Amino acid sequence: MIRAEVKTLAWKWREVLFAAGVAGLGLWWGSASFGVMQWLGYGVAAVAVMLGIAAAQKVRFRGDSDGPGVVVLDERRVTYLGPEDGGVADLDLMVQLDVTPAPAWRLINADGHYIDIPTDAKGVEVLFDAFTALPGLSTQHMLSVLQRTKPARMTVWMAPGHRPYKQVH
């Protein structure tokens, strides 16, 4: 039998483990073959390594537990349905992205209205791809801010030419 902690950890890292397996298969294929098949094996291994790196970033983004609420992303519109509150934010109207001490993602629109989405809400991983599409956002910076202890609100991204909001609602 597999211990529950190991099973949970393996499930969390499943995409990275799969990519590592495919990379290993590609390396074996490349080293055991010759000619075109050898290069194809090494190519599969290289693609699997790149996909594994992307999967590892998503694992760092994903919360450790099932927090309150559900996040849905549809046509660049984020909907958060929480137990006590919720809201909708259009990514095209977003001018600032913060992480609050709660911890929660704060999506701020140009008119100053915002929604807070807990970083461990169900389905929050869909925000990773949406956030990486923001112009000028550094994925490494976003992940490092997310991993830090947050005594205060921290800005992760701001639209080019936009001044930060001090107090919004």
C-alpha cells in the first residue's frame, strides 16, 4: 500500500512526474537507437523537460489545500464564487495584480474596483495561464511573491503606464 502523504504528494506533482517519465523514455530511446530514431528520442526528451519545467511552475502556483470558493475562467473573464462574497473581473480591464496577506490574489480594474480570490480556492490554477498572458509579467517574480510571507499587500504586476492604487474598493 502507498501511504496517504506519498499519494497526495505524487498527485500534486503528477504532471512533473509524467514529464520526467517521458523525458527518461526519450533519453532511453535516443541512447538505444541510431539515425533518425535517435534524434527523435532526444527531441522527445527535450520537449518533455520543457513541459516539466512549466508543470513545476504550476505546482508552485497551486495552493496546498482546498480553500473557500470556486474560480472559473471563461473568455478572459474571471469569476469567483465564494461562500460569503465573490465577483467578476475582466482580464482586459485589469490594471494591477496584488497578493494580499490573507493570502489572496487581488485583481484590480481601471475604475478601482477589485475582487479578492484566495490563493487556495478550488480551480485557482486556471489563473496561472491567465496571469502569464499579462504584458510584462515575470512568472518567476509572481511565484516568488506568492511563496513569501506577506505582512502587507504586495504588487505582482501593473499595467504599463499605470500608477498604483493606494486604497481601492
